[in-house]
Amino acid sequence: MMELFETLKIWFLAQNPVLQALLATTFTWLVTAAGASFVFLFKNMNRQLFDGMLGFTGGVMIAASYWSLLAPAIEITPESNPGVPIWFPAAVGFLGGALFLFALDKVMPHLHINFPETEKEGVETNLSRTMLLVLAITLHNIPEGLAVGVAFGAVAHGIEGASIGAAIALAIGIGLQNFPEGIAVSMPLRRQGLSRFKSFWYGQLSAIVEPVAGVIGAAAVIYAFPILPYALAFAAGAMIYVVIEEVIPETQLDKYADTSTLGFIAGFIVMMVLDVALG
């Protein structure tokens, strides 16, 4: 078993960063599918546990935004953008990522988990509640896939502050927090009366955008080196926007705010340890 693992590891490390990004984001998508598959076993999930998992998701995303994206963006700026103030790419990219998600949030029709249909967001549409829920999680997954792709693309330039270990750590962290996201889509759909298979299908479908975003992010920074710190910070800004605008409010709708807060702390620690240990 260990020999097979070592063989796969050697093969993976020898691949083009764009392919690595595709494989890594395919992994994060499959973890989402694994979470969605819980709908075959259960129809409901304990709300306290659910809020704790959502908090964990937020913690991972916040930690990844700094340790895996913003800090490397600042560190590589002197080499990628000589003469530019060291803070400038991180600030501009971060703002750009947040504004990008802000615009998507206003345009893409979606409905956050556990919110009534009267509070759907985006342009007016006749889409079903099912599709609105799926689109809400899809919105989460765009910056996550982009972040993983940019991290692997950064490795191609062989600069200090961008390591394959850090990129793998980010993919693992995003994968871990995708598990509850898969549950978060499939369970509400099952409660609405959809079949187990349809609930699972829509749950995993919400993360299919991650491999697409991952490949785009990796290819962009490989072929346009100066945009690398901007792209890293862009992904960070997009993820922070998602956490503050969507994830955290969803954990405050019931009486389990303490549980979600502890989940957040746990997620932050896990992602921080992964990045420091592997990066």
C-alpha cells in the first residue's frame, strides 16, 4: 500500500501544474460528493452538528485566505513585481476578489441554506428553490477552486513562498470543508421531498465548478507571472467575502452560535497546521 502511495506521489509531483490543479480540484469536488452521499443514509441532520460544520468551513476558509494566499502574495511581490510597493498587489487583488463576489452575489440568483424563499438574492427568476440552493453553494465553490488552482500555478515559477506542499495543504483544507457543504445542499433538498438520488446529484453538482476555476487559475498565473500576487490575493478576497456574507450568517439563525464558533476555531487551526506542516 505504501509503495502504491509513493508511486502516485512521484507521478503527481512530475505532472504539469495545470494538471496538478485539475487533479487537486477534482479531489475537492469528490469530497463534496462524499458529503452529499450522506443523504442515502439520513434524511435530517442534527442542527447543532450542522452549525458546527458550517463554522468549521468558515474557519478553514479564513485561515487559507491568510496562510495560503495573502502571506505568499506579499512575500513574492518583490520578485514578481519589482519596484511596486510590497502591499499593493495584495491590497488590489483582495479588493478585486471581494468586488467580484459582490457582483456575482447581486447577479446570480441563489438562496442561502435555511433561509426562507422570500429572501432569495440575485436577479429575479422563476428557478425552483432546489436550483437556488445549488447556485448558492456553487457561489461558494468558485473562489475555492480558484484558490487551489492559483496555488498550484504559483509553484511553476519556483519562487520562495510558493511550494507544492502548501498547494497540497490548501487542497486538503478546501476538501475537508467541502464535506459539510455537500451535506448542506443534499439534506435540505431531501427534506423538500426530492429523491435521495436527485438530492445527491444536486449536492455534488454544486462543486463541479471547482475543477473549472482551478484550471483557469493555474493557467492564468503560469503564463502571466506578474499577476501572481494579485491572483492569490483575489482568491483570498473572494473567500473572505463568502465567509462574512454567507457562511457566518447561516450559523447564527438558531441557538447554536457557540457551537459554530468552536467549529470555526477548529477549522482555522486545522488549516493553519496543514499549511505550516506541509508548506
